[in-house]
Amino acid sequence: MALDFINKFFKWGYGPNNGPQSWSKFFPIAESGCRQSPIDVVVSETEQDSSLQPVDASYGPGADYKLENTGASWQLHLWPADTSLTGGPLQGQYHGFQMHAHWGSEPGVGSEHTLNGHAFDAEIHIVHYNSKYCNPGEALDQPDGLAVVGILVQTGRAHPHFQIIASHLKNVHQSGSTYNLEENFNPALLFPEDRRYYTYPGSLTTPPLFESVTWILFHSHIELSAAQIQEMRKLTTGCNSDKCLVNNYRPPTDKKGRKVKKFQQ
């Protein structure tokens, strides 16, 4: 079924009628796929892989990034030419092109991936495409097309660098609104100090759910303050709508025999 046809008649989201439980009606891969994401990472079942390397990420000067409310999350548009993600489980170089987050309506829910069944309060994704493809659109449905760095978030101390985003979310309160950051922003400064990670072959966690993602999920979480997370919860889902954008996460899916590998420093 053509995506433009689906998008015309089905606006996916996270509500009772258009949320993850209904996505398979228009995106059968949600149930039939063999590498869907997110998953629950059972740490005792992960396999240490000595061939894995540390993740090496560079995001350039980080100037003039556009912040957007997509109606499903906030999204920061990166400049791919300035970015590079190598190492880890990746073959070749990947370019970052956007980052976004998922969060809950209250503490204890919000992350997409879980560790040993434990959900975190939010999860930040930095999305990259394989440089062997011309652009993100060309890479989107390729098995090796994308790499996503996942950062788990718990409520705690304020994160000084994330405050750049948090302080401007009020400028993109409604869906479709955009704002150009005045400050330079470096996504790598959100990485936890502990660079251990889990990796597995997966998919986009939102429609069209293409199975094109190599996931790199950090073992350790970072902290955002309650006030910073609350700024995300204040976003709304549509123009002239007061409905708050919360619980914008897909629950863990069946691993279907996939092995999760871990990088141990």
C-alpha cells in the first residue's frame, strides 16, 4: 500500500484509535517483521562481542539548528555534512540528520527500550544515515541504511547542555511550529560518561517502521530535571489543540530470536 495513500487516510499517533496497537492495520510489518524495535534488553542474555569498537561521534559546530514540533515529538534538524558517526558495530561512516525524544506523562514510563523490563522516563534518539547513500530518504528503507543512538533518561539533576533545547520548547508549542536555535548545540554532549552500549538490528519505532536501523543503545542513562522533562510534556499534538504530547512511545516488540550484543570497555 503506497505511503501517500496511507498518510491520507490514517494519521498515526499515540492515541487510543491511532496508536501502536493499531499501526499494523496499515503497516503489516509491525507484526510480520522480523527486526522490529524497540525491544526489552535482558542484560543477562546479551553477548559480549570483542569485535565491537567504541562509538566515535562528531557533530561539528552545531550552529543554526532548526527545532520543530512534529506533532509526534520535538525534532532537531542537524546538518549532515558536519556530522560523522563511526565505530561501534558500524561499517563505514554515517551522517546525523535529526534527533528527537520519547517521553511519558509521569515518571516511570516514557522510554521505548527497556532494560530488564525497566522503563525510563524518556529516551533520546539521534538518527544517522549511511554515507554510501545520497541522502536520508534513499537510506530509509535499506537494511544498513540508518543508525540510531539511543540515550535513556531518568529524572534527576538538570542537564546543562539539554537546557538549550528545553528552554526553547515553548517556542514550538504547537505542532508544525519551528524555531532556529541561537545557541550552538552538540548532541554528543548528551552521551553518558559510561560508553558501554548494546547493539542489535532493528527498525524505526514509528511508521513506516522500516527495518533499516542498527541500534546503539547506551547502557547507562543520563539525567534531566523534572522541569526539563515537563517542558517536553507541555508540547501539544496539533495546531490550535490543547492536548498535551505525552506517552509518545512504542512498547517493546518481540525480539524473534535476535541476539543483542554488548560493548564492554
